Amino acid sequence: MSDIRKKLKLAILISGRGSNMMTIHKSCQDPDFPAEIALVLSNRPDAGGLAYAKDHNIPTEVVDHKEFSSRDEFEAEMHNRIEPYKPDLIILAGFLRILNAPFVKKWPNRILNIHPSLLPEYKGLNTHARAINDGKTESGCTVHYVVPELDSGQTIIQKRVPIFNDDTPETLEKRVLEQEHIAYPEAIKLVANNILSE
Ligand code: GRF
């Protein structure tokens, strides 16, 4: 048996602090983890996660959506900047732009997203406030494949957390985020191992 373990290349797309990207990066330090980060791309030049990526010698790209007059042009440029890194998977980690069908269809079954609710409940924004307002006793996060319809692709992994009577959107967000940091590396490992065994 060969000692050289194949690793899939990840392009991670962020818009902000990038805590999910950081936990994925930590998982990638494990020699048995089947993936490595080839690129961190942000649509915001001031995204906090870019500094972490640079500090850890991860290649970064910025494609500022504000510089484009249409979403299709923005996404075409993103594709041009991602493609040279030849990623096997595109990982949306707090990437706060909706992706149009032409971009999504270029990477069939190769784009993953993490969403802070138990999909199909609470697609879209303000998931924690909506769950609390509805009197739910449970929430969580979902890692799923990305399809052109928002937050609708096949679920890969879900993690559940309780909602307590005195929860605010902030306290619930913190509890869910802890689970996101477990769920995303697990989901990437699952998907990458499936691809590697194809
Ligand atoms: C996470 O809650 C994720 O579920 C949502 O945006 C947040 C990103 O956090 N899509 P971070 O940038 O990974 O810290």
C-alpha cells in the first residue's frame, strides 16, 4: 500500500470572520484528513478571515462584489480566480452572497454550504431569532450540497442543539456555532472520502 495519501483541494469562500474556515484548516493539519486548503476567497476586502489565511500561508483572493454591475459578472470573475487553483470542492463558510445557477452548475455536487438551522426549516437569514420567536425547543446546523435554489440541496450532516427559555439570538448562535465547527470538518471528510473512493 502506498504511503502517499491523496488529499482533495478545497477553495473556501468567506465574507467575514471565517471561524468555520479556521476549524477546517485545523482539521486539515491531521495527516489522515482527506483534504487541504488550496485557496481562501473573500468577496469583502476587510473580511477578518483573510488575515488568518495569510498568517497561515494559505493563498487568498479578493473579488469585491461591489466592483461589478451584475451578479453574473461578479461570479464569472470569481470562477476565473478560483479555477487556476483546481479545487475539488468549493466550501461556502459564511459566504454571504447568493450564487446564481450558471456558477453553481459549473461545479455540480462540488459546492458545500453550512447553514445555521435544521433545514428545511428556516432557510435564509435571521434563523436564530425566527426559531426563538416560533417557540422552538431545538435548533442546529446543516451542511448541504449547493443547488441553484437557496438552502435547498441535499443534506450531508446535521447537528442539533436545545433552545432554552432564556435564549437570545446571540446565545443560540454561539451554541449552534460550536456545532458548526464540528459538523463542517465531518461533512468534508465524508464527501472527500466518497469522492476519493469513486
Ligand atoms: C455561520 O453561522 C454560518 O452558518 C453562516 O454564517 C456564519 C459564518 O461564521 N452561514 P464564520 O464566518 O464561519 O465565523
